Amino acid sequence: MFDSIATDYDRLNHILSLGTDRSWRKRALKQIVTPSAPQKILDAACGTGDFSIAIAKAAHIHSRITGADLSQGMLDIMREKTAREGLQKQISTIQCNCENLPFEEASFDRVTIAFGIRNFEHREAALKEFARVLKSGGKLVILELSVPSKPWLRSLYNFYFSKILPIIGGLVSGNKGAYRYLPASVLNFPGPEEWCATMQSCGYSNVTHKAFTFGICRMYTGTK
């Protein structure tokens, strides 16, 4: 499914979020990047690389970012974008299942995942795998779409997601089914309290969450 929408994925993200997805990533960078020191950062479920590229631009010049994703179509576009930005030295890519990462323990200072954790079949396995490859004291930073808590806004949000988004997504990408799946995956994702408890049960401490744009997006952080 993600291979089939890869060429239109970035444009649709910006259209459907009214451009706010860029600001969410920018705010998350403060939890990820230490500009004064080189870091090794894993961007899991990196998609077409928007977040990896933003991280590389904000990070120390000797930092190294690895983008991992199951979709080869997404990674192909990411490599093209990385080349255009001249970031081939800072960013590498690997096709893999992020529930079973091909990296040694304690390989990364940070692990990030933006708008991808809800698509995992075994989320707890992924969280434990992220913890395995994090160094002691390293941090996991998750951005994920969320359902607003205010009832009136939640009603509008659900209408937009269930009725409007599939039409727009289908017209632009030609795959209406994908844009039925995407909102359904958001609506079925655990609430913030439940998800924070899941992170804690998977070995993370200092777990926090922060709402962006009335709760449409949330950032979760946890330390190994």
C-alpha cells in the first residue's frame, strides 16, 4: 500500500494537515538534536525522509542519521530527496522490518518515529526493539496523529477523517483505499495515557506526552 502512494505521499501530507506537519516535526527536533555534538540517530518508519532530512539539517555536521523503512518505494524517493539536498554523507537508508532491526545493541543516541508507530502490527515488540538499539540514557521520540479530546473538535475531526480525507487522498493518489486505512489507523490508536503506560511497560522511564494543535498530533518521549 505504501509503495503505491509513495510518489504522492509528501504532497498529500502537507495538503491534508494544512502544512502543520512541518511545525510538528520542527518542535520535535528540540528533543532529538544536540547541535553541539555528533549523534547517531535512527529514524524508524522514515517513509520518504522528510523527518530524516530535517534532523540532518539541524544536527551536528558529523551526526549520522539512518532511515529505516519496510517500503522500498518510500526509500527510493527518500534517496532522491537526500541527493538533492546534498546530505548523502549524513543520511543512509536501509529496508527492513522495524520490529526486527538489523543493528547491534546500544547503536544509537536517539530513535525517532514520525507518524508510523500506529501502522505496526506488533507495537510493543517495536518499542522493545527501539530500546534494544538505544544507548543507555538514549531517548525515543515519537510523533503520532491523535484524536482531539474536546468533543466538538473530535466530531469535526472524525467527519474530516472518515468522509473528506479519503476523497482527497483518492483523487490525488488514485488509491482511495489507502486513505480509508490511514484515518482508521489513527482512530484505533491507543489514547495518550494508555500509550504512555505501554511505553513504560516496555522499559522506558521519564515517559511524557505533549499535545500539538488541539491534540491532533502528540509527541511521546521516553528514556532508556
